[in-house]
Amino acid sequence: MSDISAIRAVAERCTRLEVPVRHPYAGELVFTAFSGSHQDAINKGMTSQDAAPGALWQVPYLPIDPTDIGRSYEAIIRINSQSGKGGVAYVMETEFGYQLPKAMHIELGRIIKNIADECGEELSGRQIFRAFEQEYLERSEPFALESFHVEERAQKVGSKAVACTARVSVDGIVRELPGHGNGPIDAFVQALNQGDVADFKVLSYTEHALEEGAEARAIAYIQIQIPSGTTFFGAATDTNIELAAVKAVISALNRSQQ
């Protein structure tokens, strides 16, 4: 039974009868979850599963490890209009390596659900990632970063202040903005706020590497809040993590203008 898919193919060819999609073990959808609560439970179970050889398999809604019978994890979670935030986050991490902040799961889940509602079809992992790129990584209006330069200035023992000069295009008009802060992100935020370009504050910042090596890309996630109290996430990638964070601020600002 280590290759149930091959056995199913032989059975269907010999009997000229298709195996039902929910048939135990062999069905096409037997290791698939559509509901958001099931997807979230599977995602958490997979994350906490003991990776040691021979460890007891304990994943909600999956009574056995699909690999034991030649199935794969790729089909465990599929995304449609019934899906929840956990399924989208699972796809982004397992298929593309993007470890979204927990607070961002809700925001992206809502975006993907709206797309699924509009098309009325199941979305592939590639479609989900493309929607993420368009929503977060490719927005360039009304704000666009032209250049960013930082200079560290020593203050007290063990502390430093950062001065920055940012050139930002706002609705096609380039402005040069100086700023100061306790780090590059803080200095950039101060430059935008003091220059009357924007009015917001940063609520959270996370980052992680997408690849390995000296020239590996990193991704930064920034959550901002505007005066109305509404929050927006931004995301950006770069080989320089500081520059990725600055770009993520721009991404969040552009999303706040939608």
C-alpha cells in the first residue's frame, strides 16, 4: 500500500469505474481540506508534528501521514471561497517560503477570499502568490522610493542615532526628506511624517530570509496605522534587509491609499 495512487490507477483501468474523490486513502480529495477551521488546524498540526523518525503521527483531520501511502502534502489544502486565513498562510509558507506574521493572516485571507468569490473557482498556489505580489510587492503609486541613504551617529555609550536622507516620489513629484531616529526604519518614518508626506505610525515589524547565502533575499513585513485607526500591512524584498524594511513601509503606505 506504499503507492496507493498506482493501485488506484490499475483498479480504475480494470474496472472502468472511477474511485470516488472522498474514498478512504485513495480518493483524490481525501487529504484535502476546504474549510478555514480545518485548514488552520492542519497547519498548526503540521507545524508542531514531531519530525523524529517513527514519531507518533498527530495531525488533526489527517488520520495517517499521506506519504506512507505515496500521497503528498501538496493537495492537503486547497483555496476557494470557503477557505480561511490558515489555509492561505499554509500555502504561502510551504510552497513559497513566506512566513507571514500572524496578524497578517487575516488581511491576506480576506484578499484571497474576495478573489475566489469573484472567479467562483478554486485557486492554485501560483494564483495566490501572484495575488500577494500584486497586492504587496508591486504597488508603486502614489509613493515610490527613489533612493535611501543612512548615516549612524554615536551618542551615549552603547547607543546610536541614525540620520537618513530619503528621496521619495509622491504622485510623480520627487521630494528629498531628511529624518532622524534610533534606527533606519524609525528615521525613515520620521522623515515621511515630518515632511508632511504622510501621517502614520509603525505597529509591528518582522523579517526573515527567503534564501541562503551572502546574496540571499530577505523579506520585511511592516504594519502601520493611520489616524483613522485603520491598519495596513506592507511587504517588500531585497538583498539588503534595511532597504527591504524601508520598501515595506512604502508598500503599506500605498495600500493605505487604495
